Amino acid sequence: MPIVSIEQLDWIVQQHPAMSHTVFDTWAARKPGLATLGATLYQIGAFCDATRTCGSMAEGLTALGQDAAPQLLREIEESERGHENRFLEMARRLLIETEPEQARYLPLNDLSSTHELLRQLSVRRLNNVPGVHHKAGLLVQTVRSQLHFRQRADTRREMVAYNVGGMLAVEMLANRHIIPGEIRAIAYSDHYDVDLDQPDLAYLAEHAGENGAEAQHEKAIRKITADLLEHDNLAAFVGNGAQITCDIVGEFYDVLETVLRFG
């Protein structure tokens, strides 16, 4: 089906299995052990880190005459500043909540130590999983997502359109599925003694809701996408970017859910 409108792109993303994936339901239903939690958070953190930069999309869109796009992309990147650290603050709290009696023995003195502990837990938990980058502790699906989002550095017009579609898909998924799913699994389950109002969960609180970061990101990229779709010869690339990004996220979810189910 040729892509001619933002509504058609909405349909592609909304109907994709990634948008209704059960990975966060699995997490909410069963509290993961320390190593599984560490591996899960490490994969999610690596995935999210890869989406926080827009690469050279602003330059590419300017070349296509999309004069409003660079400012919108700068606002997205600016709103992401500090979120890597907030994610690690949340991760540290969840590790402590998972093993409260052993918390004093965990190397959690600072955020760098927390990141390294997540890596070590991931290496331990995923040791026998095929395709794992053992030194980095990353699943092959996580690495694939990182490589996918690095394509945002490509300023060829077809790739700019492809990356716009991909960015629309990932921001829709983040706003409508990832952040709500993480809130269910972390704040609304009985696994952890935490609340969204607590400073350690600022990462989720800042991303959630109609006025949260993800809703604003989706609004901005929808504007950029709608404008770009006026280039009829680029619409197919936008659609491919959205579809392939959803596929990559779905594959990432599949393996992450397997890790959660057996840990």
C-alpha cells in the first residue's frame, strides 16, 4: 500500500505486533531476579541511548527544504539531556529493591558503578544465549537496534526519509507502549517499593503523560513527517523506515521477554 498520509503511517505502527507486545506484562507478572533485572535494564538502556541523538537528520531535512525541522529536532535532543543518568538512578533503585538485604554489598557508589554492574549482570545472565556480545553484555537484537539508529548520520535524501519514518515509529512506540509498559512493570506492580513521585523514578515521570517528553517528541516528529510526505517520491522510504523500525523493536522485545520469562 503506497504511503500518502500520516494516518496511514499511524495505522502501520499501531497495528504492528510491537505496539501490543507482552514483554512488559511478563515483567509485571513476575519479579525478575537480580541478574535478569540487570540484563533487562542494560538492554533497555542501550536501546534508549541509541535513540537519543538525531544524527545528521537536521542537515538532511534542511537540504530537502524542511526549514522547521532542525529546530524541532534540536528540541527533542535537548529534552533528552540528562535522561541517561536518570535511567541509571532508577536502575540503581530497582537493584536495591530487588536485593535489599544484599544492597550494601552491591557496587552502587555512583552512576558509573551502576552502569558497570548492569553490564556485569547482563554478561552473567546472558552467558549462554546465542549471539550475545559477551564483553559488552549485549544481545544481538540490541546491537542491531543500535546500528539501525546510527543510520541517522546518513544525509542522502532517501535515507533521511527512511530515518524520519523510523523516528516516528520509535517515538510512537515509546510514548504509547514502552513508557506505559515500564510504569506498569516498575511502579504499578508489587515488585518494588517505589512511586512515580520519588526522585529515583524521575526518568519515568518526566517521560510519561500528555505533557511528558515522549508525547512532545511524538508531536514534533509527526509534524516533520507530515511535511516530508508532501514529497511524493519520498513517501515510500518514510513508510519503509517506520515498518523496519517496528520490526526491529519487535525482535528486541521477543528476546527480552524470553530473558524475563526464564529469569
